Amino acid sequence: MRSYFPRIAVLSIISLVFLSSTVKLHGQTLIYDAFIRGDKVGEMKVIREVNDEATKIIVDTHIEAHMIVKVVVDFKSIATYMDNKLLIGEAETRTNGHLKTSVYTILKDGRYTVNIDGDTKRINQDDLVGADYYYFEIPENGAESYALATGGMLNMVKEDQNEFYFEHDDKKELHTFKNGQLQSLEISHRLYTITFKRRG
């Protein structure tokens, strides 16, 4: 009896190649160096992948700072958008290797469901844009964006033509743009300020 497995495998590979060729994928990567008091302490990589169906934005940050004690912070988020609308987002923050917070956001039945460290809440909106979207586009003054890392809403305030900021959790985040892309991000805490500067 002849085996049909090789024929199925070949057909699957051909189908995969065909599907891959019909979806146009465009990518863009921005890399930012992180500084505290002038010392480089890490980097942030932001990747945008665009195809015919959706846009995916990945943010991957690693900070290793020597304050009173050594502190290592890792943050990663993955968000998928369609027509500039957040469909699904995942974000995870770790401090010294230990999970600090995990946030999962999904658009379901016309509203967003957010799971923060096991607790679920609903956001009565049907059209959110994550703050990660503004690495690649200048926001409108007063635009409301969604913080993937915390599951809360942010209000963008215009400082001047190329500068916007928002405040949350006792932190002020200043975004400076050039030619439509984020050039620097300054996050002011009570004890220190961390600055991300675009490389290149």
C-alpha cells in the first residue's frame, strides 16, 4: 500500500510558499540606547511588522542599572493592530528575573478584556491604540492611548510641535519626534530619570 504522507507534505509546503508569496511583509526596527545620569544602562528594540492583514509591534527592553543595588529590568510587549485598532496585546515586566506584572489585552465582542496578573477587567471602548504605536507616528494633541504594560489609559499632551508627554504612576514620559519617528523618550521617576536615545 502506497503512503500518501510525502504527497501531503509536498502539497503543504507548496501551499505555504504560495500563501507566503501573496502576503507582502514589511519590517522596520528602531533601536534605542538607555542612559541614567549619562551612563549607558541598556537598550530598547522596537520592531514593526506590516503585512496586508495586520501590523505587529514588538517592544523588547533590557535595563541593568547599578543604583544602591543592582537592578535588572526586562520588559517585552507584542501587540497586533488592524486598521490602527488594537486587536490583542501581551506585556510582561520582570525585575531581577522575577515576574513583576503580566498584562493580556484582547478585543472581544466589541469591548476590550484586560487580564492583569490574573485579575480581569473590561474597558468600555472598541477602538484602542497602544502607546507603542507612537514610536512610528506622531500622536494628535490630546490623543488617548493605551498602556500595554499597565492596562490603563494615557492622555498625550503636546509640549510643542515635536514633543508630547503623558503622566502615569508618578512618572512623566516625554516623547521627542523627528520626521515622524520617535527620537528620544525620557521617563522621569522621583529618584532618577532614564533616557532612551535612538541609535544611528
